[in-house]
Amino acid sequence: MGLILCLNPALRFLAQQVWATLCDWLGSYKEVVTTSTLTGLVLANCLMIPAVKGSFPFILAASLSAGMFMAAWGSVTDSMTIQVLKEYEEAHKATLAAGDGDTRGVRLPSFGQQRLWGALGWGVASLAGGAVMDAFGVSTMFMSADVLLLLMFVIVLTQFPSKKGSRARAGRIEWGALARFEVVWFLANLVVYGLHMSLVESFLFVFLLREFKGATSLLCGATIAVMCLFEMPVFFFFDRLLSRFQLTTLLSFCHLVFAVRCLAYAILPRDQPWAVLVVEPLHGLTFALMWSCAVEYGKRFL
């Protein structure tokens, strides 16, 4: 498990660079997202084949290859969101310049207000998935994922705009900017934070199921549901926090809260597994706040 959970994020990181570059080259997200999603879905379902389940090398190959294709939804999703917000801002400025309509009091959508819908879907699906797996077995995880991903595939295929440009539209990367102190500090911060966060994100369920008496799949699903529930207000109000605090202050606060969160896991009574739900609201700060800060830093410096 450790090997898969170590290699998968590393390969997904590299794959995200490939998918993002391909989107820039094509001038469109639609082709990349639909193709990668469908391919990743097929590869993930290979894990249900008996010959694959009985061989660790096959499990490793299927897991890593599926993860690489599904990685298109990482940076590409954030990039799409930022692009949509930019179009809102440009349309608002054009309306102001033309003097058409009353735009006083108009509040443009923020990144967090768009991103919170992902947290809502993730939380609801996880809670429902945990209950279904307890009732019908782990294999239902794949079937439910198939239905939801195919639905998403249809939405992207039919609702995303067609290609709007070509590789000539892609902006040049200013590689010299990456050597600035602010950028190096920011990336180093994310690496250190990610090293520690990966322990919780990758092994929290193993910790619950092995160390606590009476832990169930429903509890694991409820854990994610609570996490996502408390992500939503952080995403929604992030722009207001940004207007009151510096990004460095918010990032430091994330580190502090994450340390408290890990300490709380360590002292939970092992005969009360549901007590973990008291700790999970801190995820809203350790994930949603950090994620929003990272996107904002990326917009400013990268």
C-alpha cells in the first residue's frame, strides 16, 4: 500500500504537467478531459479482473496507469475554474466600460465559491459509498464510480465549449520567474506540507480500521463527508479572509492547525472510533484553506 501510495502521487504530478501542456497546445480542455477520463475509467475497472487482483505487479500497473489518466482532473480543473473567473471579470469590466446596466453591488464569483461544489459532491458520494460497501461489498465501489464518472463524461462531452484556439494561444512560460525567492519558498512550503499531509490522506482509514474497535466503511465515508462539509465554508469565505490576512499568515495557520489535528488523532480512545468525527472539521482549514492559498499564490507568482 505504501509503495502504491508513494508512486501514484509522484506519477500523477508528472502526468498533470503533460495534461496541462496538452491543453495549452490544443487551446481546449474538452478533448483532454474526456479522453483521459474514459481511459482512466477503463484502467481502474481492470482491478476487478481476478487475474489482476491476484497479482501485485498487475495491481500496481493498473493503479498507477489509471491514476496517471485521472490526474487530468487535478491542475486542469483548477485552471478551468480560474479561466472561467477571468471571463467573468472581463465581462464585468466590459459592462462597466460600456455603461450598460447597473453593476453596483455586483459580487463576482471567487475560486473558492466554485471549488466548494467539488467538496459537496465528494462528501455526499463518500458517505453514500461507505454505506453501500458495508451493505453489498467493496466491489460496489467500482460500479458506483463507473456510473458517476460516465455521467461526468457525458456532461463534459455535451456541455463543454468547443476548441477556442490553438497552440499559438498558449502563453509563454517565464522560467526565470520560478527562481524568485517567493516562488521557491512557496513550492518548498507545499512540498514539506504535502509530505506530512500524505500520511493522513493515505493512511487515515488504515489507522481507523486496524487500531479502533468497531470501525466500518460507513465510518470512513462519514469521515470524508465531515471533512468536505467543513471545506465548503472555508472555500466560500476565502476571498474575505484574503482581504484581511496576508497569504503567509494563512499558510502558517494551516501548519499550526494540521499539527493540532495530528495530535488529536494520536490521543483518540481506541474503543470509540466515531470520535474521529470530532477531529475532521479541522480538515476544512488544513486542506481547503491551504488549497485556496496555493491557487492564489500560483496566480500571483507563477
